[in-house]
Amino acid sequence: MRTVLIASRGEIAVRIIRTCKKLGLKTVAVYSENDQTCMHTRLADEAVCIGPRQAEKSYLNIESIIAAARAYRADLIHPGVGFLSESAAFRLACEEEGIKFVGPDADAMRMLGDKQSAREIMIENGFPVVPGSTGAVDSLKTALNVAKTVGFPLMIKAAKGGGGKGIRIVRNAAELEQEFPMVCREAELAFGDKSVYMEAYLADARHIEVQVLADEHGNTRHFGTRECSLQRKNQKLLEEAPAVNVDEAVLQDIQNTAVKIAQCVNYKNAGTVEFLLAQDNKFYFMEMNTRIQVEHPVTESIYGMDLIKAQIQVAMGHHLTIPQEEIAARGHSIECRINAENVKENFRPSPGIIKAMNLPGGNGVRIDTGYAAGDEISPFYDSMIMKLICTGDDRQEAIALSMAALDELYIDGVSHNTEFAKAMLADNDFAAGRVHTKWIEKVFLNRWEKP
Amino acid sequence: MKLFTEKIDTGISVKRKENTDVQKLHCSKCGKDIIADIVHANDSICPYCGALFRQPAYKRIEMIVDSGSFIEIEREAESKDPLSFPGYKTKIANEKTKSKLQEGVVIGKATIKGVRTALAVMDSYFMMGSMGTVVGEKIVIITEFATLNRLPLIIFCASGGARMQEGILSLLQMSRTTIALAQHGEQQLLHVNVLTHPTTGGVTASFAMQGDITIAEPGALIGFAGPRVIQQTVKDELPEGFQTAEYLYEHGLIDRIVDRRGLRDTLADVLALHVRPETQNVKTLIKEKVDDVFKRS
């Protein structure tokens, strides 16, 4: 085990390369034509161009990536976040080539990748899911029947969906009749599969997730919760660990359930089980992400560990023998995603060249970024510039530290959401932990004064 | 907190070099050596500078025809050594292992956006796609197959010319293919040629120039004798861009120059315009068109 190929770009690729360097592993970066001068390309020991800027031809091109891995004799492939990180086909291609894939096996990916099948597995095994349909909803008649038993409001979701697409909320039978065929068509166009499922729409629910880690020998541990309720259009903007304002008993219950879910699907490596926590403290399984997540640093910060290292160790067959009781968190951590977007113009992406940049630092402040001053934020890929992770002894400290760090942050050349992040941190509802997944859209945006 | 007790095996004491048996291709435009598999996964286009590499036949087929629709015929046909040409047998054996092909052309039938067609794709990675008895015979077979089944025929040409190791027998293929194609044409059937880099010698002098429609890839070298031979014969300066697809297009020998990634769409349009599709195919065709409109909007 010596060489790791990182099949991703941007901050997560940089993040993985850094850990590999720390561990003494050789790194191979892959890049598209457009990314020849990117930070991940510069930092890795070797870099291979795998195709043109279109992701389908480069970062999603299994054949190219495997060829690069073969040529540079990679022992491991880390898929990062996005792109091929949840592709069972890629995982199998690695296996065929005799390369270790840092992540769960193809079966788990397939099972959990299809939201409807994941939901059914949870129902079969007695885990709580949001009340809704069982089996595919293939006609309006079935949909109306589901509505009768579950009641309104309802959500119609594409089975293969993701990224906030293919989701509709309907409040009555008339709306359902109107929207149902539209979601089906949207699902078919966007995901190539028109199957949909239905769930009750839980008002003001929160998004709580649990970080789990499992080795290849049946040991599964959790690393506490993260609160990711601050979302806009199902895109997370700010995350913290641990979850705030949740009853300790409920928290324990959620964590234990997450471990049981991971064990039930024979999950290996790092994964995240996402739950919806309703106002009545009942929680429901939403989905399980079969990869490392963007917001993993908040967990690392309070547990004092390196999840990428742990992922690599699991892939190398190491034993996760540490007892759950010894895995202890300390303090509170908040992550702000700084995106190149124009908040005033409905969060429109704002690609361009970063002319100048000053990064905050100091005790408790961590920055994960794939850019330096002079680099270009390409319109072809996602618009995140960096993640600012601030950790304090308690939540109050973490918030204050975040605000201070955001004050120090200076980026010139592209529009960004720093001021917006500061405003969220300063909000009373946020301070009191009175937020939910629709809070930004329904509450905060209305009272936020655009600068 | 220590999660694992085992040490990470980094193996840094061993200096590891890049895998040497990986085949690399040299890009003449940007000068880089690139892993062959990456080039071919990128439609045989240089991922650094966009220069076109010669494309292996099966990759070409994958790119042009409807996924899974290609049925190959005469796959196993292989060249004998009719003239006992010195070293020819060994050369063939080497070329077979290197290119993983049996001969310099792949033939079969397929559909392109629902329209059935016969297809011959030459592969210049096998002895520069030179035409010997087997290549000639396979072109004749697929042409006769197309005539018999009333199918259009698309030939992707890529060849260094007639295969010298088979002497006059290679040259004979020029007239054989020409006759087969004439019979195909007599039945009012469509023959489209796609000339790729390089299309030269006996292939240019026979079937490559007999298409009803002749398309070429940008920058392809197309000619009978090579530029150097001509220069030495006429003892005069050759015009700029001599024998390139663009030059021939300007002089009316080629109907259109199409980018490699646009070939599938162009061929589909040509087929749809010229071929009377069967009922079921019309349906698929209409569906694809509708989907296209959706995607664009």
C-alpha cells in the first residue's frame, strides 16, 4: 500500500492529498484539461490529465481514471466527494483492476443509492422512516391511495433523485393530481428513471446526521451527530457538531440507530446516516450517504481525529477495536461553506479569478480550500471556495470565533456569501437552536437585509 | 484518541516508478506522452490540446452506433502468407497481439439512432490499416451483405494503402471492392465514406473515393501517393495544407468536414434523410428527436 490516486478535484482532493502526505503515501491527482493548474494538481506527487473539462469525459470517466491508476500503479483510489464517489460501477471497476477503493462495497452503494430501495430496507428491518408509500408509486391512483392513508401535506420524490431535484410538496388531492405526472416526467428526464415514492411532509423538521465508521471485520462505531438544518434549496450552507438543542436521550437513540442501520446493510468504511428530527422529537431515517461528506471536518474537530486517515486504514484492513465509550468528543465546531455566488442575485454562481485572498487563522480556526489567490473558480464545477471550520470549548465560543474569522476573511475577484454567513451566525433563532430545514427559505431570507 | 492500533504500511523505502509496460502515445501537436488508454477513453483526442489521434475500430463503433446494437461478422478471418513474404507471418502475429485485432478492418451491422446500417471500420493500429486479401475480402463481404439486405453502407477509411507483403493480390482488392460497391450502387443504396487520418494509397484509389457522400475528419491526410513522393516527382513546392481534408474540401473532393464528436449525429441525419426507415424505427427516431428537444429546452 503505497500509492493513492485521488479521483476528485477541489478542496476535498487537496484535503485527501494532505492526509496522504502526512501518512507517507504517494499521491496521484487526476485533472481535467481545465484544471491543469489547480491546487490538487500542484500538490500531488504525480498528476494525470484524464480528459476535457466536461465532467462526464473526465472526472466521471471510469475508463480514464482506471487507466491512470494502472499506469501509476495506484494501490488505493479515494473517490472524494461527488463525481464517482457513490458509483457502484466505479467501485467494481477498481476491484477488477485489483485496486482498493476507499469506501463501502458495491452492494451497499447500490442498496443505499436508490432512495426508494433504501427506504424499503429500513421498513423491512423495523427502522423508523417518514410515513409514506411502500413499493413504487406508478400511477396516480396508487398515489391517491397513499395520500388517503398518510394524509396531506405530502412530498413526491424521485427514487433516483438527489441534489434537491425531483421533489414536490403537495397540500391537497387537486395539487397531487396536477403535480404527480410532472414529477414523474422530471424524474425521467433528470435521472433516467421515472419511479417516484411518497412521504408525509414534516413541517419544521431538522436535519440531523450521524457519522459512522465501520471496518471490514464487523466493528462499527459512531462519531456523534451533526446538525445540517441550515439549507437553501436542499443545499447545506452551515453545519455544526454536535447537534444542538436535542434531548440527550433522543441523541443517544439516534446515534445507536445509525450504528444499527450501518450494521444491518453490512456497511464498511465511513458513511453518514441522515435523519429528519420532527418537532415532537420523533426521528426518521432519510438516507445514508456512502462516502465522506463535505461537512466531515466538524466531526474531526471535536473528536480530534482524521476521518480520511481512518478511511484509508479501514481500506487497508485495519481493525477498529477502540470501544465506543472511549470515543469522546470535546467542545463544539461550526463549518461555514463559503461559495462563489452572488447572494443578492438569488445566489447565482459567480465564477472568476480570485484576485486576492486573506485567510483567517489561529487557534481553533481551520480552512479547507482548493484555491489560492490567482486561481480560477471554474463555471464547470461547483462553486464552493472554501470551508471555514471554527472550534471552541462550547457553542457560544464557536459562533464568536466563526464571526471573528469571517471578519478577517477577505476575497477579491468573485462575489461570495461571507456576509450572509455572518448574518446567519448573528441571528437569534440560530443562537437559540430554533432552526429547521426550511428556516433559511421561509424565515431568514425574509428578514435578512441585503447589503 | 487512537482509533486503530495497526501501523500504516507506506512502503516508502521502495522507490516506485511509473508502470513501464503501460502503452503511451505521443501527441505531435503538444508534444506530451499520454497513456494510450486515457487517450482512447477520451474518444482518442488529446486531453491536453484537443489533437486527434487515430481511433481504434471498436472505440469508433462504440462512439457511432446505438449502444449494444453492433453485430460483428467475419471476426475470425485472418491473413495467410500467399507469397511467402519474408517475415510477414511474424509481423502479423505481432500486430495481432499489439492491436488485439485479427485484421485491419472490422465489419458488421448496427443501428444508428434506430436506423439499420452495414458498417466497415478500418483500424490503422493494425499494420497501418493496409489492404491485403482479408481486408479486401471483408469489404466485399460487407458490401454484398448490404446489397442483399438493402442496407446503407458506411465505411470508415484509415489506411496506408495496399499491403505490399501480398503484392499483386492486394492490388486486386481495389477492383474487387469497386465492383462490389458498383453493384450496391445499382440497387439505389446509399454508401457513405468517412475518411480519417490517414487515407492513402490503394484504398484512396478504390473504395474510399466512391461514396455517394464523403465526409472527412478535420486535419486528416488524404491522398494517393504521399506528399514527399509527389514533391520528389514534380520537383516543385507543394501548396500549403496539401492533401489535408481541408484542402480537399476546398477543391470539392469532400462533401463535409465533421468533428469526431459530431459524426454520430451527422451520420444519423444522413441515414434518416436517405433511408426509408421501417415503422418501428420511425418511432424510435421520433422519440429521440423529442428527447433532444426536451434536453435542449
